[in-house]
Amino acid sequence: MNDALMKNYEAIFKETVAVIHAPFEETPDLDYNSPHTVAFVEVPKHLSDEEKCEIAFKKTNTIEEVWWKNEGITYVGPEKTCRSTSTGDFVLVGNRKYKCAFVGWELV
């Protein structure tokens, strides 16, 4: 496919969600002690918000290789490396923010 067709396809069928990490605890040696965006993740546009959150969660967890090398990820974290997404972190879908709960996602 040519570049114009691929861009049109992506604009119609994909969207980008933001993954935001919240600190586990305040750490004096870090420059960031508040929630900060670590990645943008491409997800299929037709899915529910919860399904988009689940894809973002899976793609920002290290399983076999470090997660920031996963396809569909744009890493924007403040450090060269980053922990995996976990309970207490957030996913921004459009203007709706979801918190990763012990089980599932909570709209905040």
C-alpha cells in the first residue's frame, strides 16, 4: 500500500491512547513525583474503552522483551527505561481517564 492509503486507514480504524504512570511512593531522587505520561499506544478505534485500556496495559508490560519496543508504542517516558504498567496507573482514552484497579478499570 502507498503511504497516503496507510495514513487514511490508520485515521479511520486506529486511535492513540495515553498511558500515565502514577508513582508508587514519593522518591526524593526522582524529578517526577506526580503522574506522568510514559507512552502512546495505538489501539483499534472500534473497541470499547475497557478493551482499549486492556490493550494499552498488555502492550506496556514487559513479558519477553522490554515493553517500549512493542509494536504500536511510542515511548515518551522521562527515563531511558520504564517499569511496566500496574495497579494505580491510568489510561487516557479521548477525554476519559481510567484508573487501573486491582481488577478491571475505573473511570475517574
